Amino acid sequence: MPKLFLDDQPIRRIGWEASPYTQGDSIGVGEDGVTHIDAVEQYLGEYSIIWLQVWKDDKLVGRYNARNIDSIQYFGDDDESS
């Protein structure tokens, strides 16, 4: 079985639910200058962390731990902006 990655398809939006420490929210491509969202793996020896990175005007402005993300929406074939 091939290894799957969170950003095998272009990511449109990521979201998370409210917790005692955060408000529920989401970030999407095309909003507030966000140009794209991708995923990277940070190796830490025996384990790793997947980070979802948010880029504005091709500058990295934030990273979100994938463990805390509740949803990922991808661009579909019928989207003009993919």
C-alpha cells in the first residue's frame, strides 16, 4: 500500500474545534492573503510531528500540529482555483 500524506492533494482549508484552550476556527486558501497550505514532517528521533504550514504571499506565517486539526478540506477537480 502506498504511503499517504496529508497534502497529497492541494489543501483548501484546515479547521479545529473549540477546546478549553482555543476557540474553534479554520483557515483557508484565498482568505486573508493565504496563498497555500502544506504539510511537513519533523523527525524527532523515535517519533515525528506532522505540521500543517500556512503561507501568506509565499511567506510562512504559521504552523499547526496535525494532531490538533479536526478537518482538512481539499480542492476538487471541479474547482477553478486549484
